[in-house]
Amino acid sequence: AIIPDQGHSCSDSPHKGYVCRTTYSLKSPVFGGFSHQLYHQSSSLVEEELDPFSLVADELSLLSNKLREMVLAEVPKLASAAEYFFKRGVQGKQFRSTILLLMATALNVRVPEALIGESTDIVTSELRVRQRGIAEITEMIHVASLLHDDVLDDADTRRGVGSLNVVMGNKMSVLAGDFLLSRACGALAALKNTEVVALLATAVEHLVTGETMEITSSTEQRYSMDYYMQKTYYKTASLISNSCKAVAVLTGQTAEVAVLAFEYGRNLGLAFQLIDDILDFTGTSASLGKGSLSDIRHGVITAPILFAMEEFPQLREVVDQVEKDPRNVDIALEYLGKSKGIQRARELAMEHANLAAAAIGSLPETDNEDVKRSRRALIDLTHRVITRNK
Amino acid sequence: AIIPDQGHSCSDSPHKGYVCRTTYSLKSPVFGGFSHQLYHQSSSLVEEELDPFSLVADELSLLSNKLREMVLAEVPKLASAAEYFFKRGVQGKQFRSTILLLMATALNVRVPEALIGESTDIVTSELRVRQRGIAEITEMIHVASLLHDDVLDDADTRRGVGSLNVVMGNKMSVLAGDFLLSRACGALAALKNTEVVALLATAVEHLVTGETMEITSSTEQRYSMDYYMQKTYYKTASLISNSCKAVAVLTGQTAEVAVLAFEYGRNLGLAFQLIDDILDFTGTSASLGKGSLSDIRHGVITAPILFAMEEFPQLREVVDQVEKDPRNVDIALEYLGKSKGIQRARELAMEHANLAAAAIGSLPETDNEDVKRSRRALIDLTHRVITRNK
């Protein structure tokens, strides 16, 4: 199995995200073996079968209602554009909110009396409202980036419906994205914690940097795994890792715990996107809610192809010609099928899923059942991210 | 002269901006006379001839250099896009930074010892650096909105050069705008004052709301002076008023002084935009740095035409047809020429310039020469806004 050579020098500040200079050749089996073992070992931790999403379902609907209020704009057309992806049925998996609500409980080692006595109905402590605030802000930032990305990519569908740029035009999509960013910035201010503002502002900047890396990469960069992983961190994992850390900061946790929360978010995000990129080859348009094979058709080179190129260097020439002659997509898929590209990409995703699970495993001990259940749910998410088919 | 009937009910919170239900018919001459008198009276306050921009010239260049550092992006193409309007020669008038630097001194009634002893070279007190931070953030927000507006309006030129969307394309313009917003949000966080974050986040939201009001207005709204003034507040005055207030908040000023700073910014911004809209009829493309008559050609109805319509109701029909048949622009200009439209718009601008000057006149007394000079410069700006021809 391949695992980023932990011995290799990574930039000391994890907040820089994924800037390790690493080689992706097959590493020592024993280390590879360890990663598999950890992965299976951690899954035995999951005594009772629990669904992370249902654990926070009540709070997710509370959060969705609050978000629909938060995106209400004075001007009707701006309101309907901003609310477009917060309406019931098109909110998507609410993956980020689920992570953050679970993380909020998982870090509440000093859970206030009021929480412990509560049954499973929604806790309303002031701290909990502020932690939910991070999830609301993260969803607004996430949707803002989707609206702008779809304008840039001229996308037709999103979450199984028409993209906003198709339904209301590019102008309203750009404005609605800016509107959501300004509401997120305002909501951040209301949390009265400038470290949290800085974390989420960094995440917004990374989204823009990642998108720019995708559309302005040189040929060398397009075929570099490091460039792909750094872009993937910026485009997907940074928002998850920085918002996880923001929850820890709001909870008043130690710097060590805040870094563990960050590491969980970073690795889960990388695993999530690696699987997304695999599904673009293996999933169907229907299951994905967006066109499949869209990456390679748009000249976006992802992990499966990058790994396949290590085995078949001539694949690079084929991929170069895709935009000129779409028939090259089929030739590229043939090479991919003959290679271990998909398998190696999946193993890399599993490595990051393991690292995410390990970060939860390293959190300070607790005997609070709520906290333990949330941590198991966070670990369970690291499995679901791998095994999902959409 | 026309003056918003101050007796009319305005929303109690000035931060809502311009939401007074007002009528713009000719009001009582005596009240009109007062406004003229205040305007002339205040101009005699200006003992020595001083140029507001040269008063802060050194600090403006310091600020420009800092801004060029602040917009440095990791990805080269994003860096050159984000820096595009911060390069020497295309920074525009730096009108907002000039206002904020003058306001910072004008409010420093308790000017620290270190400042008074200084000659006119740049003061480096920690408070001053934070006040300059507001100006840097305001310029980043302003340029971000220009980049997105030019994508929405398909603009060709800006500040006398090619617009960024023409030079680098819509994608990089949208991304550079988002990048500047995220850097502004991050810089706001660094000021560690969440009231200031909230003020500037509101200003960003108002920019988006104003732009949306412009592109989604109903026919009724297009021909309403209230709608036009509210949109003008959101699109132009809100950023100036909220950043002026942010400077006051950072200086630790009283709520009353903060409202005076807000009122100065609000009224100066309204006056500025009213004159901008007049210049679109009377200025030349060369002097404006952007195409003239662009508003009416794009179906944007501004004060001169709204006032002319009060005298010639048939002008509405003509303006309605402009987009179908551009020859209607000439017919509209004929009506405008026969009407008092331009004059009444200029008088309205002067009313707001007076209100801005009056806000400065109401600041607590001071005998500090630096503070007094800055206040005179702020009042001088209220004249220049009216008399400028570009």
C-alpha cells in the first residue's frame, strides 16, 4: 500500500495543509500492512451499528431552518437565489454540518451538567448554539463556492437539479455567492472570536486558490501528484479542517486537541475527494447527481489517472489529446482499466481515512457516553467516506 | 432647492442607510435657502487652501505598498489578477482611503503624545496602523466589488484601462474578487474587533444587495426616486459610511461620534454617486475613465432622468424604448436638456454634501492643529465631490 512517507519533511505548520514533498511509489509493506491493520482494527471499535447522520438528524433540521432564515435577503430575487441550495431536498448530504456537530460533542470533554442530564433531544446551551454557528457558516461558505464554481465551469446540474447559473443566470449566481460570503463573514463576527474568523477566512481563500490552481495549472503541474493533492486540500479539505479546528477553538480546547480536530478534518477531506474522483470514473451520472467522467472530459487530471500514468507513461499523450478529440477518453479508460490506478487511489484514500480515525483515537480519554458515541460516529464516517458510491 | 423632508419619518436606525420615505418635490424655499447658505458658509471655514489628498499622500503610498503585499497570492495568475487594480497608475483616486485616513486623525481628539511631536512624516503608532488597516480592507472590498460588477456588466474599461474580465477573462475576475473578499475578511479578523467585522460585512452585503436591486428592479421600482436612493446607498455610500464608523469604533470613540462619522460617510457617498450619475451625462469617456452615457444605454435610470420625468412624464415611454432602439437616447437627452433634471440632481447632491459637512462640524471641540486640519480637509472633500468633473 502507498502511504505518504511520514518520515519525509512536511511543512511544520499543519495549517499550510498538504505541502509535504512525498513520493507515491510503493512503500515498505510492513508500514503498508500497518495502515490496513489500523483501518480494520478501528472498525472493530464500532460496537453498536450507529448512523452518524441520524445521531445529529434533529439538530441538522434545526440547523437547516436557521440557515434558511440566515440567507433571507431584502431583495426577493437575491433571496431566492441565495436560498436555492438550502431548500428541502437539495441541501445535499449536509456532510460538513454532520462532521461539525459530531466534533462539537466529541470535544466536549467538560460537558456542562445541563448536557449530561438531557435526553437525546436538542441541547440548547449557549456553547452549543455557537458551535452550530460554525456549521451554519461552513455550509454558507460551501454553497457560495459551489455557486461560483458552477459559473466558472458552466455546470448544468448540481445535487441532482439544474445548477443556479442555468436556472437564474450567471449574474445572480455570482451575486448570491457574494451575498452568502458576506452573511458568513457577518455571522463569524457575531461569534466574537477573531481566531475563528481567521480560520474560516483562510478556508475561503483556500477555496479560491484551489479553484485557480485547477484552471491555471501548467502541463508539468497537471501531471504532478503533489500539485493535485495540494489543490485537493485547498478545494475540499481546508474548509473541513479549518471549521473542525474552529469548533475546537470555540470549545476552549487545548492547542493539541485543536490540531487533532484539524487533522481529522484534513484527512477526512482528502479521503472524501479522492473517492469523489474515483467515483467520477466508476459512478453513474444518476448516482452522482452530476455528470460522470466530467473531470477527464474537462481536462482535470485526478489520482486514478496520475497513478495509471506511472504504469503507462504513454497515457499522458492520450490525455493531452482528450480536449481535441473526445474519443481519447475511451482510450484513456482502457489504460486505466489495465492499470492499478483506481485501486491505488482507493488505498491512498484509505490511508487518509486511517489518519483521520487515528486523530480521533488520540483525543483525551473520556467516560462520557455522549462524547464516546460521537467519536465512534466520527470514526464511522471515515469508513463511510470510503465505501460510499455517491 | 429640494431637500429630503427631514420631518418625514426615516427609519430610526441610520445604519439601515437611506430608507426615508421622502418626497422630492420642491420644498419650502426658506429651508432650501438654508441649505445653500450652509454650503457657502462652510466653504468660508476653509482658511488656507489645502488639498485633502496631499495631506495624506505619504500615508497613501505606504498604504498602497502594504495593499500590494496583502493581495499577493500563492498562485501566480491569481496574484496578477488580484493585484491588477492595485498597481501604480490604476489605483484610482484612492478616495475611500483618503477619507478614512483623514477621519482617523479628525477623530483622534485624544491624540497620543507621540503624534503631536511628530513632524508631518508618517505616524507609526499602533492605533494608526489599525486605522490604516480599515482603509486597506475597504479598498480590497471596493476593488472586489468592481471586479464582480464588471463581469456582471460585461464592462470593457475601468479606471482608463481594460477591465480585468476583458484582460484575464470572467473566471479569473470572479476568483480574484472572491480572493480579495477572503483576504479582507482575514485582515478584519486580525483587527480583533468583532463590531468592526460586522460593520464591514454589512457593507459587503449592501454592495451585493445594491447590485441585485439594479439588475432585478421592476418597472415601478426603476422609476422610483426612493428605490434609486436606497440602491445608491447600498452600492456606494454604505461602504464609505460603515468604514468611517469602523474607524471611530477602533478609535474607542463614543456612540455619538461614531454616528457622526457614519453620517459623514453616508452623505458624502450619496453626494459622490449623484455627481457620478450627472457626469455620466455631462462628462466625456476620456475624463471619466469609462464610457459616458453608459447608464441610460444599459437601462439604468438615475436622478437626472428621474427629476426630468417629473416635468416631462412622456420621457418614461422614451426611456422604456432605449434598449429596443438606441436612437431614443438622443430623444431622452433632449428632454433632459429642456428640464431642470441635472440642476435638481446637483442640488440634491449639494444637500447631502452639506449634511456631511455638518456632521464634521458637530464633532467635539478640539484645539489640536492636526485634528482641526483634517476636519477642514474632510469638509473640503464635500466641496470637491460636487465640483469635480471626473
